[in-house]
Amino acid sequence: MAINDIGPKPQSFNIEHATKENTDYRAVAWSGRYLQVTLMSIPVGGDIGLEAHPETDQFLRLDAGRGRVQMGAAKDELTFEKEVSDGWCVLVPAGTWHNITNVGATPMQVYAIYAPAHHKPGKVQATAAAAEADKDDEPADWSVQPKHAQDKHG
């Protein structure tokens, strides 16, 4: 089930169903002026990727699978650790280093809400490697962005 990102227009869809059906590492489902919704599928043993967004709060929810959340003030100081599964949410304050690793036996199905947007509307990246190599993944010009502070990656 592919969701058509229609940009900052009204949208409605079954997010749990779409999240569970998504097989791509990241698929942008909706892009607004101030926030964005992405669907993620993390393979067994894979992770979302250690990162920190200085200007972005995040909400992530697991709709299938099991994960280990790690967060902290520095990439080598991840003092928060919690195992999460279907129905759990993860709230990441701006500037916090974070990662979620799939520790289950099936793909981990997640949706994420970013404020502000981080990705090109409608962007689909099949794998984490494809996302890392993608040089055409900037938020839309019409999205509202803070005075930019670079994201940090582990």
C-alpha cells in the first residue's frame, strides 16, 4: 500500500495499516509546512541509525516488531535504554542522540513524525544504504525550516 504524499493538503489514511504494509526503509507519507510523517521498515538486526537533530522533536511509534531504544546527550553517552514493541511510542527531544535497533525476529515497522520536515515530499528509500547515498532528499521550499543547524550522525 503506497501512500501518495500530496504535500500540505488535507490527507487521511490508515496509518497502522500503511506502516505494517510498508517494506521500504523510509517512505514519506505526508509533508506539511511544519511537520512530516514517514513510514519505516527496519530489517532484523538493523537500526534507524544513530543521529541527533538539533532543531527537531520526533515522535516514533512501533506498529510491529521489537526494538531497543537508546538516547542520550552525546553519541557516546546513551544513558536512556528501553525495549519497545508493538504499540509503544518513542519521544525524542530536539538535540538528543538516539537510535532504535531491531532486536526481534521480524522487521520492525515504525512511523515517525518530525517537526519540522526533514525529507523531500514523497521520497522513498528502499534501504538504509540508499537513504545514506541519496543526495536529493531536502525538505520542500514551502516547508517552514528553522535557521539550520546541521543534523549529527554517529
